[in-house]
Amino acid sequence: MKPFEKWMFLLLVVIGVALGAYRFIEWHREVVTEVSEETARQERERWEREVAQMQADLAALQRKEVRAEPEAPQAEPSEAYDRELFLPDRKDRASCEDLKHQVLTVFAYVETREYLPHPHLEQNVRGFYNAVMATLAQNPPIASELLLDFDALLQNVLHFYRVLGKKNVHVIRNLLAREDRNLEMILNVFFEYFRACEASRDEEIFVPPFAVQYEYAAFFLNTLGGRSYLFRRNSHLRILVTYYAVLVLHEANEKILNRHGIDIRPHLYRVIEEIEARTDLSLQKNYLGKLSSISKRYPALEGSFQERP
């Protein structure tokens, strides 16, 4: 074979090998792509099935909870108690001692109600309150669910049952149902007492540290567990808890203690609209006045229902 023919032969061999390699690479890439897409599809379908199963399990667990713990029997609304228990409508804040007197009067009032003694209440009302509040303060919920697994998420949904136990929860639900008519005034007294009196300053009445108040406010506003709890309660209790949670979140912003970085604006303007629509709130004017003052500190979200005159 002549040298020229040899070089042509080698060139053809090289070209053939290159073409073969190219075709092999293209084929391999197509196979890998098909396998990757199939793997991704299978993974996506698996996650969709797991999410659907988690949602079904959560719904079943909530139904089981409701069946296991029926709502406290609806009673006739209790009569409005002594007007001296109400916070005075004034610009200056009441002193810690004044508010402590009102809180003690609330305890005394509750102990005279016809639904007590409760079979699960093994101490006086003040002792029960102190024990419950101390337990909740020592075991705060998880206020950010972004990184929770399914088991932790369920624990958050069942936080109060898990921390307080069935008997204590039953007592609390019974009290809330019986005192629904007076709930606004009772919550107002306690909230102002928490603001006026420092945590652990008063050994007679437990005051949760502000950090604990913030964690529970974040829990109710910002988590599936907290929101699902509120939506299982009546709308009267839900709107009041949301209102006070917003006040605590605003205070956290003022103190630069909003460590979860929760945007107050959607919660703030939503609770304003809900309170405006209510006709059964005796302190509605006070709530709206305070919320309106707070809203001036936060710019509205452009292009949303939060834009207000």
C-alpha cells in the first residue's frame, strides 16, 4: 500500500472512530436525560403522594382530636360581673398594683361561678392559672415551621394537648365557653397586667416573660399549628387572640425583638377589617383606635387590600 493510501486509510479510521464516539456520546446523553427526567418525575410523584398522605393524616388526626375532646357544653352566657373589674378608659396606663387587684378580682369572680368546682380542677383558680402559665412558658411552641418534619409539625398542631394534658385543656375550654360574654374584659385585664408588671416580679400571679409572649404570638399568626388551633375555636375567641397577638408582634418590632422576621402588615390590616365587620365586640372602638395608631407605623402593601386611606 502506497504511503498516500495509508494516510487516507488512517484518516478514514480516525473520522469513523470520531463519528462513532460522537454518536455514542449523543446516545448516552439522551439516555441520561431520559433517565433523569424519569427519575425526577418519579421523585415528584412520590413527594406529591407523601404530601397528600400527610394532609390526610393531619385531617384525620384533627377529626380524632375533636371526637376525643368534644367542645365544652354551651351554657347560658354569664352575667356581666362588677364594673370595677373593667380597665378605666383613660390615656394613662394603670399601675401594676391596680391591675393586680383587678386580676385577683377576676380569680375571685370565677371561683363563685356555678360551673365550679370542676372535676378536673384540683386547686383554686389562681393556682391553676399559675401552673398552666408556668408550664406553657417552659414549653413554648415552635414559631417557625419552615424546617419541621411531619412529626414535629403534628406536635405543633397538638401543642396545648401535648404540653398541658387532656384534663387541663378540658378545664380551660369549659371556662372559655362559660365566660365567653366576659372574655373581652378578662383578656384586657390580663394583657394590661402583663404590660405593667415585670415578669417574675410578682410571686402571686405569674407573668410570662415577653420573649414567651412573642413566641406564642408568632405561633398563632405564623404557623399551621397556631392557625389551625384558632380556626377550631369560635370566631369571637379567634379574633381576640389574633388582636392581642398583633399587639405583641408590634411591641416586638418596637423593641427590635422580632427574631422570626414576621411581617406584621398582612396580620394587622386583616384583623382591622375583621374587627370592623363585627357587631358583638364591646371594646370594638378601643381595638380599632389602637390598631389604627399602630398601622401608621407600617407602610401598606402596594396593590393589596391593605391599602387604606
